[in-house]
Amino acid sequence: MSKYIIRRLIQAIPVLFGITIVVYAILLAAPGGPTARFANNPKFTEADREKFKKAWGLDQPIPVQYCRWMGICNPENEGLAVFIGSTGWPAFLPTSISGTTNGLLHGDLGVSIDTGEAVASRIARAALPTFILAGNALVIWILVALLIGVYAAIHRYSLFDQAATVFAYVGYAMPTFWLGIMLIFLFSGPGLNILPAGGMTETRLSPPFGSDTYWPYFAANPATAIVDIVKHLILPVFTLVVVNIAGDSRFIRSSMLEALGQDYVRTAKAKGLPVRVVIFKHALRNALLPVVTNIGLEIPFLFTGAIVTETIFSWPGIGRMTIEATRSFDYPTLMGLLLITSALVVLANLIADITYAIVDPRIKY
Amino acid sequence: MRKRLFGLLASTAIVFAACQGAASPSPSVSESAPPPSESAAPSPSAAEVVDLFTSTYPTRRVQGVKGGTVIIGDWQEANLWNPYYQGQVIEANVTSAVFRGFITTTDDFRYATDLAADPAPTVANGGVKVPGDGGDAMTVTWTMRDGQVWSDGKPITCDDVVATWKWVMDKDNTGLYGGTTGWEDITAIDCPSPTSVVVHFKNVYFDYLPLFSWVLPKHYIETIPVKDQVAGKGWSNADMPKVPVSGPFKYGSITPGQELRLVRNDLYKNPITGEPAYLDSVVFKWYGDADAMIAGYRAGEIDQAGDLTDGDLPKVKDLGDQVKAQPALLYEFLRPNWGSPTMKDPAMRQALALAVNKDEINTRILAGNAEIAWTNVSPFAWYYVEPTKTAFDLEKAKSILDAAGWKPGADGVREKDGVRADVKLCTTTRQQRQDTLALISGWLKEIGVASTVNAVSPADIFGSYNESTDQTPCNLSRHNFGVAEHAFSVPLSPQSNYPVYHSGQEAPKGQNDAQINDPDIDRVLDELKGTVDFAKAKELMAEFQKLYVEKVVEVPLYFRKDVNLVSTKIGNWTGNPTSTGYTWNVGDWFIKP
């Protein structure tokens, strides 16, 4: 297994490399750019625009920009010397050897053109809120989908099964942005006013989440702080999980039904095993095989696919940052985010494969 | 898309505003009354003394009480803190609370001294000399108020002004939203005393008043090389609480994605009262979506919901007096391309102006929320004159075209000298604009002019000269349009008309994208460029506005509105449609007992 994991991790490197090339090319080929903010501002001349581009390296051809972003090229040099670091060694080598500090290969994701902040620290700051949102959503999503799917399969064609089917169709078809806004209208200001419309903490009561003053506040008022965050989590988590529960509950039901019709389940029943054992030990474990793969592939999109949900609910996470970076053509931030998304997909695939082997002992790597 | 209105130096800039919300049914809201001193537009006269400085605000402000916090919501996030790099409305609002300059712009469109002492320099009071001293084209002498200090206690002096100028003009500086216009005309700044500032210009520069809108702290900006500041060093979220500021508030904490906390700067002295701000703190809370922000306002999460548009009015009509809708400086208009085969004919432009029913556009598309525009000058500008209103008259339009030799062809579309009257109408993908052009296309058809509506991305239509090609669809700087519909922010400075309407200002040099080429207009703009005499400028602007209508430079459609939801508990909130923003008087805000 360990050999398999190492092999897969090594295989992931060229995959990620390829992804970065494609994404970078698409990003920079798209119309508009960071200078769009100066569009037709008569005081910002073409000369100013060119100066701005030069300062951010946007005046270079796309391959050169990519090369710098990767850390293969040294922005201080020109011509073929771009491949040489300040120490005379190739620029792509570690900083201690090449003297080069820019680029992914040297752990530098660049600086946000929009905010002037280091991309790595921007993303790191937004990661925890996203992890809290996605983590809670993940647990609720899998538990509820499992419960609904298994119960509906066991009680096939029952009222519950029919209701679950209706919920699945409606939930799957419901646009996230619409559901989010409707929930705000129902439960926040315009409606019942029992849940906050957005944010992660109540501004009048608490310091902002993650700020220097937040953790001392949290330590002094843990219960209040947790309740505050939970209140802010309810609507976005609900919005986020509805589609996934709807889809996966159907998937689990289908898989479970197939398993329940297998010979080994009939044998187990014939042996007089308790229903609980038949369902959970014999049927469910086998039914979970395709489900594990499916969920494994869906998890990265829970983190990155919270773009709409985080934006509507003003959740200060990676999804909202993606929207902001897209709006402002902030290439370094977008590349950093897309790299992490790609890595998550690759990692999730790997975890799904490993879990597959754990769930199904027949599978050996 | 976010509404980018352009904080820095936008008081003198004309800029595009591509995206604002659509309007729908007319709400019952409290419209902010036109500023009292601007309600009547006087006729210009060369002998008239133009007073730019007598705001009625000091008589309208009321005494407040100390303490409390105001939470302002916005659906755009401020994330640049150096005023000279900022380009968003919300960033300008933050800056107005923390930085000061020589003068500010009041809610009734007057200049008021801030760091500078009264009176502000003019030709009339001898503060401005043309020609200037010692061979200068112009010399401006400012006197700063005594006893003004940065938030760290260091005095604000002439040295800070010099440092700001040098910082702006540093060869490594880039990304300055307002560019270096005006700054590059300065040859030297002398400091005869810590509070005397003598600015030497190599050219006559009309906009010398708002040039020093923000004075930066020398003892901060000189600690970081400009090259590094451009690349993101300094002015960072972590730095800002330590950066010395001059406004009524200073940076408390910045938590990106969530909020910005400003706390009272106790060393600030209000120019009217000499006292610090009333409020303890002002918090900006960032929402990801305008609807969520409105919901947050209704839930009591915030005391003000900012940066809304006329399109949001129907959603908030039940909030009554809490809705503050003010005519914005943004006007929507049709821009005929004087270089296009059809619109180069003045008769065709006249016909276009007559074939646009502004009332019907307002009623059918904007639900009556808009304020019809007749010129590109805000009715509140100090040089505004009542324009001639071109009434909708299709018969007159037809007769003008007939007289000009545009004869109907076999398919009913007019032709002249082998040119078919077929107009390429261009705009962005915003539905409201497409609907407007569809209406106009119908009216044009009635007068025998064919047209096609082209809706393209903002990147295409507004792409700069170097970022577009001759094939970029509907691109303005490449003149790929017959008539374009978009929006401009009305300039407060007459000088801002120069790069847009002067024949020598076609892209990439300037922004005369409509290829306007008229000797009368050029003459007026040239004369404006060489004067700092406000009375003369007012007279010239009256002539410009007359020519603007007569020659159909543009067909203005309507002014948009700035909409804010403001809790009735906030005292002295006035709003301010200029780029100074609604926080221009935040030092006077207070929580009503």
C-alpha cells in the first residue's frame, strides 16, 4: 500500500504541472486583465498602464510569466540568463543553491495584484473558515445522505421513500444561489429574523473571527463564541449540503438496493442472522464501495464549490476569495487557489482509492 | 459585477461605470433634497464672482454627543489603503474617514478647507498668481491650519506635502489611480514655514484645488522604498494600525473578508469645531452580496447599508425615511461616433437626438426612478446652466434627414451619397441597456434609419487602446461603434472635458473615442485649459454646454442614483455623491440619544 501511495503521489506531480500550464494559459488569454480597473480613466494614461504592467511582469509573454510564476525563470535577468539564479546555478534549484526566491518551486505563490498581500498568507487565512464550513457540511451531508439512502432502500416504495425521492429531485434541481437568498429572506432580516444574514460572527458582540483579538475573546467566552459561529453556520451549511444530500441519498439507495438483492445477503438472511447485521455488515459495507468513490470525488468541490454559498453568506473563506480574485483579474491569487483546488482533487482521488481498499478487502494495490 | 467608481481624484475624472443595478417599480422613498445653495442655476456672467467655498453645511450640522459605534455594510470590500492607489467607491469612503487633504468637497458640491486654512488660494485673493513668481507659469500659496498633527502626535507640515509630491512622482511609482496629471506640472514646492506651502507650476493648472486631496505622512512613506510599496510592501493590513493618519479616525484592525474597524483619532481637530470625532469607532462590515447586506440591515446587523443603486429601490421601499436616494454623478448617455459613416453627418446626429423619447425610457425601463439628463453637467455643479431640452419629435427628425439629403431607399431605409443609414448600436450585456437600445432602434426605424443592437462584454467595449485591436467588437477606443450607450461619471472640474471632447485627444493619447472634431468645442476647451479664473471658466462652460446640445456631442439619457439605507439613529449623516464619499463628514456623525 505504501508503495502504491508513493507511486500515486509521484504521478500527481506531472498532473499538477500540466494543470497549472493549462489554467495559466486560459487565465491570461481571457479578455480583460488587472489593468481593467483603470479602464478609460483619463488620468491613467497608456504610459501609466504600460508602467503598471511592467511592474507586475504583465508585459511579458505568457510563457515567461508562467516560467516566473513556477520559479524556473529569474525575473531579475533577461534573455537566456532568465534560467540562471543569482548564484549562477539554474533558477529552478532550491533557494539555498540558486539564490532564486520567486515562484512555486521556491514556495512563493506571489503577491496579490489586488491587495498587495502575499498569496500564500491570503489563502492560509481563508482556509480555516472554509474548513469549518466544509467540514461541518461534509459530516452532515454524509450522515444524512446515508440515513436517507439506507432507510429508503430498506423501505422501498414506502411513504418515506417517495418523500425522499421528491426531496432528491427538488434538492438537486434547486440553484444554490436561489436557495441561499430564499433562506436569508425566510430566516434573517426580512423574515423571522432568527438567524444572521451573513458573516461568521456578530459584529456588535464579537471581534472578527481569526483576528488578533478573536482568540483571547474565544478563550474568555468559549460558549458564547461557539454559539455565535454555529448560528452563522446554519444557513450556509444547509445551503451547501442540500444538493449533495439529494444526489448521494439517491446514489446510496440505489447501491443499497442492489446489494440487498445479492446472493450473499439472501444467504445471510437464510442463516437467520439478525436484520441489523444483514443490513449493516453484509449489505451496507458492499453498497458503500461505489459511494466511497463518488463522495471522494465530491469532497474537493465541497471546499472549492462553496464559491456561491460563501459569497451569498459573506463567509470569509476560499470560495469568496475566488470570486473576488476573479473579479479583479488577480492572476497570482487565482493561480494559487486553482493549484490548491487541483491538489485537493488529486488528493481526494488518492484517498478514495485507499478507502476503497480498506472497505473492500479483495482490492489489493 | 462590482460597481467601480473610482475614489482617487475622480472629482476631476471622467470614468466609465459599466454595471449598476436595474430599476423597477417606483418606490416611496425619501429623496434627499437638492443641496440648498444649488437649487437655482444662475446665469453666468463674466463679471460675476464665483464662490466655490460657501457651503451651507456648517449651518445644517447639529451638535452631537460623544460615544458609540456605527456599523456600515458594503457589498464590496476595501482592500487598498494608500489613497493614491484606490479605485473603488468604498475605498474612497474609508479614506475620507482617515486621511485629509488641503480641501474637501462638501455634500452641496462646494470646496471646504480641511488641512488648509481659510481662505483657499484663488486668483481673486492673491493666493494664485498667473504668471507666477520667478518664471513660473503659476504659483499657488497655501497656508495650513496651525496645530494639526498626525495620529502619532507628529505635526503635519509642509514637509509632508513635499514628500507626498515626491512620492507621487517617484520614477518607480505605478498604479496611481489618478495618474500624475497636475503633479507633473509642479516644478518645486517651497516651505517658507512649517505651515506655508508654495507650489510652483510650469503650466497653468486649473485643478490645483483638489490636487492635494490627501497628504501622506513623510515619516511613513520615506521608510519604505517606493518600488517596494508598488510591489505590496507597506500599507498592509498589519501595518495600517501603526500608519500615522490625519483624519477623524485611525485604523484599529483589518480582518479581510469580514470587517475593518476604525477607532477615533483623538488628536484630530474638526475644522469647524476644533474637536475630535463624536463616535468611538466606525466598523465597515463586508457582505458578499447586496441582497444579503439589505437583509443584514433589516436584521439590525448594520446601521448603514452602502453602495446601493436605483435598481435596489423597489426592494427597500418599505423602509421609508431610512432610504437615502441622491442623484449620482453618473449619467447614462448615447455616444454617437462622429467618425462613423452615418453619425459624421450633423443632421443624422440631430435626428438621433430627436428620435429618443427619454420619458418613455424612464417609464418603461426604469419605472420612473431616473432623473432625465439634458447635458453632461450635473445640475448641482457650480457652472451648470439650464440646457435647451430636445423634445422627442419623429416628424422633425424625418424632415431634418430629408433636408440633409437622406432619401428613403426601396426598403424604407434612407441613403445618402451611397451610404445606407444603418447604425451599429453598441452597449454592454446589461439587460437594462439592451432594452433601452431596443426601444431606440424602434424609433430610428420609424425615421428610416436601420440599426442593430450589439451587446458585448465590458472588456470588449471598454478595453484600452493597447489591450484591444481594430477587430475588438464595439471597442470604444478603436471607434468600432456607430452609437454606444454607457455611463460617465460627471466631472466636477470643467477641465475633465478636455481629454474626452477635444479633437486632439483621440486614443491612445486621450479619450475622445467618439472622434469629436469641432473647432468651436476645441476653442472653448483650449481656453478653459489656460485659465484659473473661475468666473471665466463658468462662462466658457456655459458656452460648452450650449455647443454640446446644439452639435449633439452626446445624447444624455438620465442620471442614476446613489442609494444608502441609513438608520435614523445616526445624526449628521448627509451623504455625498462626489468621490469624497458619504464619510466626508464622519467626524460629525453621532448616535442620537
